[in-house]
Amino acid sequence: MTSTGRVGRPADPAIGRALREAAEETLATRGYSELKVDRLVRQVGTTRAAFHRRYQSIDHLALEILMARFGGRKAEPTGSLLGDLIAIQVKGFRMFTDPTFARSVLGILAVTQGDLEIREHYRLGFVAPRREVIRGAITAAVERGELAREPEDTEYICDLLIGPLFARLLLPTTNELDEDFARRTAETVYRELTSGG
């Protein structure tokens, strides 16, 4: 998509939209490693200066796209602990297997190792909200009487749910990340929570 009008003026929202659309297309089709400022500005028909007036870096733009697309996704409560856990995992599966996320997350995670600002944005936008939803499902189960009490280490429960999805997405195995796998991880955690151990 090519912008029109006076290229480079911060007040022109068309340039920002064009850059975002071009970047999102790149993430979904070619992946994070192919997202470059020079390539984007050529595609849009603008300048590096215009890009940097809108975005601090290419990494900030990529994270903004992921936050807008996936950051607000929450599973609706189902009224039961097992149902809530399955809903959370299926929602996670759909995010993890979306091409935009799947082809971007490894690059973003690499950036978080050296950029503390990006790391904090990623934590607040993706890690913390998902863990809060899991904690909320557990608290609701206690209030309904499904669980006698909350687990001593809720963070461990969060890791049990999130870890397998990341492993299937990122590790070079022959095992697919599919909805059935996501459901089985929920059932495993449900048994852990209700075992009484």
C-alpha cells in the first residue's frame, strides 16, 4: 500500500496506517526477520524520517501490531474450572497458530533479551494478562466450591498451561500444536488442581 499526500508529516495518519499494514503483512507472510525499515518505507513510498517520527524502532512497531491484534484476547468464563481451562488453552492455541504471531514471537522474544523496554511491554501486554486470567479462573473455582483452596504456587500452574504451547510452537519436533493438544493440557492441569495432593 502506498501513502498519498505530503509524505513525512506526522499529522498525516495515512502514512502510519500504511506502515502498519505493510508491516503486518510482512509478519504474517515472511516473518519477523524480514521486517526492515528500509523495505517498509520503500513499499509504502515514504522515508526513514517519517517512519521514525511514528515508531521508535522496527521492534516497537512489531510489538504494537501484536498487542493490537492479540493483547486483549480473553476467554469467556464457562462456569466450570475445566471449561475455563479448556477455553483459555483453545484461545491460546488460536493465537499461537495465527501466522502473524507464530512468525513473530521468536523474534520478539530474542529482542526482549537485550531491550528492557520491549521486555516490559511484552510482559505487560502478553504474559501478565494471560496469567491473570488463569488466576481468575482458579479463584472463581474456589468461590464455586470446585476447589477447596487456591494452589500454593499459582505461577507453577500458569507455567504448566503456557509452557507446552510454547514448546510445540518453537521446538523442532514432529508433534503438531493443535486444538486437541491444547485441550489435553487443560485436562492435565485440571487433574493437578483437583487431585488433592
